[in-house]
Amino acid sequence: MAQLNYNKISFRNNQELLEILSNVKQSSQPLTLENTIVKNATKKSRETKEPYSVVFPSPVYVTEKLFVRAFVNYEKQVNKVRENEGKEADFKSQSLPWGKYVEGAEGFIIEHNGEYYLRYYEKMNANYKYSERLWHFENGNELTSEEKENFKKNFGDKKYGNKIQGVSIENEVNPKSTKFSGIIRLVIGGMVLIRSGYENREEKSQILKWHLNKIIN
């Protein structure tokens, strides 16, 4: 089982993380999330039609430290925005487009094809502007500003407005999700959850550089 050290809990695998998070009080609360994700990409450039493998040497990763909010009632939050915009609070949420909620952790943890995902909302945390992101290749080399812009424009996921919510684009309620397997550290509900092997990092070090060094070595 996960081992407790004061308010710090180390977890060895995704199942242990699931057990811990399933017992967190389900009420809207701030969350600090540190993780690494692999960015989805198209096979060819939208502009030049060049294959991805010709333009980039490996998949693109993003190592992040995010200030977000969890356990948000999606339907209520959209209706709150609608009310603030002078519209009827008659929005009804639909079922998830993929996966299903884990029983006892509805609105927070999703299971899909044997993987667990944490659902969160970034702009609902007052500190979200202090979030950090480091874009890098598999070998740890950072993307240049030109490479990042090229990836976003020609290979990354396209962004579309959410017409179903019926709110202005700047006020959209956008839930995001991340795989448990990429999570390194979480701060939630008075607990600090740390993946086993990452407990001894220097708190004052550059957090993203430190994570990146652990990931590639």
C-alpha cells in the first residue's frame, strides 16, 4: 500500500493513486498537478503535407506544473456562466464523449480502455496564470519557439468553440483530462501525493527541469 509520511503520500502505481483519490472529499477544490503528457499529432503537416517524421525527430512531450480545480459540477458551472451572461440557466450536460466515470469519483476520475484519467479545470483556479509548461522531445531537448508554433499550427489538435454551452468563447467551461501514468505529483485536500522515486527532489529547484531530468534518465 501507499506509505504515509505526515501529509505526504507516495504512490507506486496508478492503482494506488486511484485508491487515494477515490477517498478525497468530492467538493470543488484547488489542485496542483505536475505531470508529463504526449501531444496528439497529425501524420502530415496541414500546410506543407510533409510527414511528421520528416519535420520532428520524435513525439512531442509537455511537462507541466498546473494550478487547476477539481470536483467541479460541469452542468452547474456552465449554468452559472450563462446566468452571468444574462441567459437562461437551462444547460443540460450530456454523457462523456469517451470513457466512463469511476464509481465514487464521478466528475473527477475517468476510466477508458484500461487507463485512468484525472479530469480538471484550469482557468477556474485563481493561480492558473502561474502554471508552467516545458515542451520537449523524447531526448529532453526543448522545442524552439518556431518548432512549437509549427507543431501547434500544423500538427496539433484543432480547437473548436463549444456551441452546446451557448456562452461566449472567453467564458467557456473547458474540462481537461490527463492520464494517471503521466502524473508525478498532486497537491489536493491537504495531501501531497508523490509518485515513488520522486520524493527527494529539491523544492527550490526548477521544477520542470527537475522532472524532465528524471523522465529521460
